[in-house]
Amino acid sequence: MNKLDYLFLLLALVAEIVGTIGGFGSSVFFVPMGNFFFDFHFVLGLTALFHLFSNVSKIVLFKKGLDKKLLINIGVPSVIFVIIGGYMTKIVDSFILEIVLALFLVGLSLLFLVKKDLVINPNRKNAITGGVLSGFSAGLLGTGGAIRGLTMATFNLEKSVFIATSAFIDFFIDFTRTFVYFNNGYIHKEHLIYLPFLLVVGILGTYVGKRILHFIEQDKFKTISLLLILLIGVVTLGNVLIKTT
């Protein structure tokens, strides 16, 4: 890989914008989209690096809104279990991981679309459980923002507080799994050509997403995001099955 794939970068920008507005995080779009271009393990490494940039952008733009209690209750177990999930990617076959990712996206989107009134009690136990599940999913599948988003939504946070707290947690998750993926051999010198471009994509996508938030109701956009996640999940599953034939 010695030259850039510009379509990939364009889709990465779209993923960052939609992920910022929808509140699910860009990885839920970035990871399955990246699988159409690169090897699954390569995408995991690229996602961790990309998210470091995008989350720094969110922290800078939304830094005034931060819930320190949730940062600890969700963030600490997330960091612990992202390490476990990250190391498990060496044990589980990448083909199985791609299928699990596709089913995860389909199941999660359908759950949110059907159970619009789904309620989780906003307590410390559920916050820790959400942190465990989102961290493990982020390490194993490359994306865990949707689970964390569902957990954090129960605490009725103001929009900027939600995004800032989620970004801080995500930053620590990505910082941690970058070392795990590097140790696994998923991050190579081939990633370096994308880093400056992904830095720009992360900043620009977050900025555009923040601007759009002023003009659109987040609940309506979440429905659109969920339909996109469902579509991506179905296409991802179809793509994986085609590879086997």
C-alpha cells in the first residue's frame, strides 16, 4: 500500500460527520466501511489511530462539557476490557470477527429502531456494565461507541456534555488499544501515509458535525443513523458471505 485511496478518505470524513451528529461515534461506520478496502486487522489499527485524532478534536471543541463521574464509572472498565478484547483478536479468526461485527451492527440498529423507549436505569452498576461491554466490543470488533451511547443516554446529559464525556472515554480507549494492536502487529508503516490526512478528516468532520447539530434535531438524525448502520450491517454481512463463495 504505497498510495492513498481517496474514496476511503472521503467515506472516513462522512463517517466522522455522521458519527458526531448521531452520537454513536464514527467507528460504527468507519470499521465496516474500512473492511471493503483493507484487511480487518489493518482496519483495527487504522481505526485506533484515526480515533485518537477525532477524539482530540471533540475534546477541544466540546471541552466545557464533561461529566467526571461518568468518565470514571464508564471509562475505567472500558480501558480494562478494551485490552482484553484487543488481545482476543489474535485468537479469534478475522472471518469470524467480520461476521460478528455485521450481526452486531444489524442487531444493535434493530434494537434501537424497534425499542425506541428502551430504558436503562441510570445507576453506577449499569454505567460500569456499559463500560465493560463497550470497551470489550471496541477492542474485539473495533467499535463500541453505540453501546456506550446507549448507556450514557440514560443519564439525560446535555448534548455537549454527552459528546465531550464520550470523547474523553473514547480517547483513553483508543490510546490503550493502539498499544495492544501495535503489539499484535496490526499497525504497520503503511498506516503512516494516512495519518496526516486522517488528522484533517478528524478535525474537519467533528467541526462540520458540531455545526450541523445547531440546525437539526438529534433524535431525528439518530433514526437516520440507525437506518444507515442497519444497511451497513447487512451489506457487510453480504460481503463476508460473498468472500466465502
